[in-house]
Amino acid sequence: MGDQHRVSRIDAALSQLFDSLLPADPATINDPTVLRWLDKLVHNARDSVHAGQEDVPAEVNSAQDLIRRKLLRENASPEKAARFSNLYSRLLSMPVLNQKWRILYLLHSLSENQFPVNGPRSPLAEIEQQKLSKQKVQQGYPRYYEKADSDHEEPPDRRTSVEPRAAVTSPKKAGLASTHEVRHDVTNSPPKPQIAETAAVPSELDLLRDLPFSMQGLSSKSYQFVSPTIVKLPSSLPIPIISLLHTLAEPCLLYKTLTVFVDAQDGGLVNQSLRAAISGELRSYLGLVATLEGEIRRALTAIEKGEDDKKSVRAAGVTLKRCVIWTRDATMGLRLMALIVEDSQRKRGGQIISLIHGLLASHGDPFVAGFAERLLAHVARPFYDILRHWIYDGELVDPFNEFFVVEADPMLKADVDPRRVAMSVWEDKYKLEAELVPSIMSDDFAKKVFLIGKSLNFIRNNCGDSDWVIHYSQANSKSLDYESTSHVNLSASIDAAYQTTMARLTHLMSNKFFLFTHMQALKRYLLLGQGDFIDLLVESLAPNLDRPAHSQYRHNLTAQLEHAVRHSNAQYDDPEVVRRLDARMIELNRNDTGWDCFTLEYKISPPCDVVITQWANTQYLKIFNVMLRVKRVEYSLNTTWRKCMTGARGVLSDIDEKLQGDWKNARCLVAEMVHFVNQLQYYILFEVVESAWATLQKTITRSDATLDDLIEAHTKYINTIVQKGLLASTAEREDGFLVQLHNMLKCMLNYREVVESLYSFSVAEYTKRQQSATRTEKRTAAGTSRASTPVVAGARGDRWSAMSDELAKDTGSPQLLPSHAGHDSTLLTGLRKRMSDLSNDYHTRINAFLYDLAHQPDVDLRFLGVVMNFNEAYKPVNPRRQKRKEKGKSSDVQSQAGVSRPASVVPTSDAGGRGEGSKAG
């Protein structure tokens, strides 16, 4: 039962196989003769299948051993045999197939079958055989049946054995295609052959003879190149031959196009290297063409020796189809090179390398990846040569601007940026072009390469250490190329060169040019870190700086600076640092005092000016001027406070009944001002400067710190001081912190002047009382009592009037009393009013200042506001909102006055006209 079922399955499978292979003709599909032939074919195939079972060995593993031995015998490498063993083990684990070893034996038997003795088929012969078969079908024969000798032979019956025959025509029948073209029309009537006379069609031998010349881009009788991109083929050839010629025409056109590119002379080094690499590949292609030509000539020679025996050509194995197979890989290579040439027309340098590397990295075809890698090895040579000079010598040898490091043109002057004027040697001399970085290296890798070469160039040209660069180049320089230098080795070499170069540059800047020493000196002297030096300088310069700026002389300022250095701890500093300190005047306005124009300067010489730039020096001077102004206010308030405290125990104790309230208010407000100044100085010096300095120290003391890191850290250090130190001026608001701070300090100085005037008034009052008491004692002793003469009072009034004028001149405020006022009460009233106005102004400004501090995003600024108002004595308000409210109230008052004014004026004029005056009102 099982055998019958198996036989029926084999018959059904063979019937389906023949039905799928043999084309169905509607005219003969129900013909009994055709059906008998089909049954006979199935019967013979079944007999062949059953007959082949007798040769199957009984050993299960024999098929595996046969295939394995065959692979080892036919291949020099055991790789394919090992791969077959792996696949066989996977096949055994699959439960779908039962007779796995029989299938393997069938495949092995098929691979052992040799081609017929008459050799492979010729394409033209196959076409002619198909034409003859069509003619026979049209005459009533089945398509799968061909007459052997006579057209009148009857089809064999079912008992006749059917053997497969090769579709090869005789020489006479093959010659039909050279003079005629077979055409047929499909109509409702039975088809009949129509033969039309046509031009002579080139034979396959002619096409093969012309093929080597065509593949070199040369026109021939069969291949005519109309243009570099168009080839003309004979139109009378059959469509299958035209298809083969189309396939063979592709390498011909690609070769002709690539030859034009190779012969050009433009482009940079990488472009020329690409031309050289493509030229080498074209030479390999010409070698293939030469081999193909040799095979074709051998076949043609065999034909000549065999005369009319065309079977010798097929035995030689040279056909158009075989040529297509032989040139398949070469066509793929030419296609890739044409694609690269087309895409590289608008690219240069690293972009071309990235283009080729993209095929290597992203394409899954091993042939494409291997071809791209072989091409990249030649194209990348100029790039690696430029890279070697850059990372080992610090020289940019790039005549065509193909490297990703670009040198700025000194003839082109860009817009001047204050932050880059002194940094042009480092930052503006070389630039990193990101678009030219090839894909064979990452962005971080390219940045390291850029910094290595730039640092070596800076060491050689700006640090005067060319000997070290030469020694470094001789000790580390080596040849670089894509083939011998793997990415891991190159990365290790770059990392080592990066660390060595950065360490040398940092060592030079620190130990030879004392960059870190200069940074610390700037912090001590321009940021007021050296407290004793600054206090002594302010104290010695105060008498001179109180005068107008035009009366200041440089030698006096320099002498006071030297005095402050000699009498403070600055005398123990490095002489090189002290030598760079200088005092100078800045011309601002005509009516400025010395305090407004005086400044300290610390001179920075190259190459340290790459880090401490001109912009940084300007910021240092800006910070110093603001902090010097705060120091001046502190000095003035402390002087006034000491005078008040000293006088309270002496002169002021005898006049408390008259000026007690005034002095109490003055001492309280001066104490508030002193507290404000002290907290402000503490915040700037410790919370801002020291904190930013600690951050800067962490960066510049790192072992892997580069010069770019130092520049960035120093710039951030200055910006932090300016932003958090209330020194930044904003263009959006006119009342920024710097403006508010300037107004409050000015208010403190004005109030200090009024307190000095009050102290002078108190001393005069004390003196007057002492003189009056002395005169009273003398009159009592003499028995006489005389009043003071009015002349003395008038003289004293004139003295206070002159003092009021001088105070107004020094402070820039209006006179406390008119010059003709001659009594003390008027002068005291003016002092009290001036003190009250300044006190209200100060409290208004500090309330607005504290409000702005409380709404800052920075926590340190908010903390400063908390420290200044620790006891909540001030009430922070929004000054802008308060101004809007006051403006609205004033406009309402003016509008009400404008409405009520006409009602009161008209009756008054009428009443005045009637002479009744106020009674009418």
C-alpha cells in the first residue's frame, strides 16, 4: 500500500513538472497524440527515477562523505568543507524532511554529471533552434517535438523511448538567420510562417571578434560609439542577442567615461590620487580584456582548423553569454568607480574619502566593500601624508585646501572682535572645517588632531621652543597610510602625541612664561585681594585724588604706588610681578576728580596674552574701578565714623541738647552705609572672586588641560565675576545693578559731606559756647557784663556762608545756605533738610536694590539681599511699579485741577467786574 502511494505521488509530481516546463498550445492541448506523448514522457521519467534508486548506497553517511571529499578535492582551502559540515548538522536537526541523505546524494549526482561532448550552447544556435521549432509547431507538430531527419516521420508511440536532445541546429539551418528574419503574426486563422528579406545580420563570431575593441571604447562594425555615453548596435539582431550586447555595452561606456576623467589634470592631491587609483583599476580591466581577447582568438583559430564544424566553437566555451559572466565583476567595479567619479565632482579632500568609506562601511556586498577598501588605500595617501606633517611637525602642507585644518588668509581682514584681537595667534590662525573631516575618524579624534598640530605650531613660532619640536618629530614621526595603520594603532598614536604636546605647552606657559603667576597677581592687585596694599594705597592717594583730574601728575601717582608696595607685603612678591604694576590716569570727563580717572595696570606680554587677552585686561580694569570706588566710600565712611565717635566723647558731648537728634540719625545712617559697604565687599571678594578662582584652579591644574581649556576657563572666570559681582551693564534696562550701585555710592559720599559739615557746625557751636563761658567768667570776675558785639556775629555768619559755598562746590550739590545768610539757625536748618533728603534718597534706592536682588535667579545674589536686610529693617519695593503709580496719581490730580479751575475763575472775574470781590465768591 505504501509503495503504491509513493508511486502515485511520483507520477503526480512528474506530471506537474512537465506541465510547468512544456508550454501549452491552445491548438494542440486536446490532441490525442500530444496526450500520448505526455504520458510517455511521464512514464519514461518514472522509470528513470526508479532505475536510479538501485545506485543509491545503503550507508546513510556516504552522501555527506562524498560531498565533503569533493569540496576538499576541488578547493585549496578547507573553508567550504567546514561550512558544509555546519550546514549538514543544521539540516539533521530539521524534522521536516525524512530522506535527507537521499536528497544530498541526488544533489551530488547532479553535480557529477558532465556537459555533453558537443559543449555549451551558442546563443545564436539556440535562437535558430527556437525559430525552427516554431515553424514546426505552426505546421501542426507539438512544440516539444522536433523531427530528426524527415518531416514526414510519424511520432513514436508510447513504447518508443524518448531521449533528451540538444537544441543545436545544423550549419545550414543556422545560416538562415544571417540572411532572413523570421516573423509571425498571431491571428484567429492558423499561423503561417512569413519570411522577409532583411540586411545581413552579424554572426556571433563577428560580434565576438569585435568585442575586445568595443570594451576598450573603440568603434567597430558591430559597436558604433555615437558619443561617450551612447553606443549604436545593429537593429536586425534578435532580442536575446541585443540583451546580451546591452549588458556588454555597459563596461564599454563606463570605461570610455572613466578614461576621460583619468586624462584630466585639475583637482587637488586627493583628486589626483583618485585618478591614479582609477587608472590602476582600468589597467586591471584592460588585462581582463586582453585575457578575453586571447580566449576569443583561440576559439576563432579552432573554428578555422575545424572548418565547418561549429561544434568546436562551443567546445572552446567562448560565447557572448560566457563573456557577460566573465565581465560581471569588472562591470560592477566600473560602475562603482563611475558612481564615485560622479559624486566627487563637487567634493574635495576628506569629503571624497568619506564618499568611498561610506561604500565600505554601509554596503553589505563583500565585493563592493573589498573594492572600496582597495580604492580607499590609494586615495587616502595624500591625506595621511598631510596628517603626518601636521601631528609630528606642526606644519600644514596642504596646497589645495583639502585637509580639515584650514589656515586663515592674512590678506583677508575680518571684523575685529575685542575678544579676539590678542588671540588671533592662537584662535584665528587655524580653523577646523567640520565638513572636511573624513568619516574614517570621529569628531573628538579630529579635534585632538587639530589641537596637536596647532599646539606644535604655537610652541615653535610663539614660545621659541623649536628645538623641542624638532626632537619630538624625529623621535615620533612615522609613515601613516590606510593599509598599515589600523584605527586602534592610529588612535593610540594620536592620544600619546596629544598628551605629550599638551603637557609641554602647559609646562612652557607655567614655568617659562609664568602664566599662573600672572593670573594670581591680577587677582591680588586688580581684584583687591592684597588687602594691606590696597588700604595703604587708598590712604596715601586720598589727598591727591580728591583734587580735579587735570591736576594729577603721573610721577606723584607712581611714587605713591611704590610707597604702598614698600610698606606692605607686596614687597615680598616676585620682582617680575611688581615691575609689571603701573599707575595711570584715564581721561574721562573734564570735571572728574582723581578718583574717577585713577586706575592700576598690570602689563601682560606674549604669549600669555593669548589667555589674558586685551578684552580680559579691559574687564579687569572695569572690575578694579568699581571696587576702588567701593573702597573709597569705605575709607571715607570709616574716617567720618572715627571722627564722630571721637567727637562724641569730647566736643559733641556738650551740645547734645541742641543737636542730639541730628547726630543720632547721622550715626544710624552712617552705620547702615558702613554695613552695606562691608557686606558688598565681602560678597564680591569672597563669595564671587574666591569661588570663581577655586573653579579656575581646578581647571588649570588638570594634567590633560589644553590651552583652549585655559582660555575658556579664564573667560568663564571673568564673566562669572562680572555677572555675579553686580558689575554687568545691561542695555535693556537703564537701572541695572551697576547704575544702582553707582547712585548709592554717590549718595553715601554726599551724605558723608553733610555729616562733615554738621561736625564742623558742632565744633563751631562748641567753640562759641566755650568762648562765651570764658567771657562770662571774666566779666563776673571783673564785675562787668558785656554782650557780644554784632560784628562778631556777622563775621561768624560770613564764615558759615563761605563754608556752605565751599561744601556745595565740592559735592556738586546746591548751597546749604545763601551766601548772605548770617545766622546759625538758618545754616542748621539747611543741614537738617539736606540730611533728610539724602537719607530718604538712600532708603529709596536700597529698597529698590534689595527688591531686584530678591528676584534674581542666582542664589548667591538672593543671599546677598538676605544678608543686607537680615533684620528686615528695609521694605523692598518695585521702583518701576511705584513710579507708575505716582505718575498715575499726578495725572489724576492735574485732571481734577483742570476741571475745577474754570468754575472758580469765571465767577471771580465777574465779581471783580461788579466790584463785590470776595462777597460774591
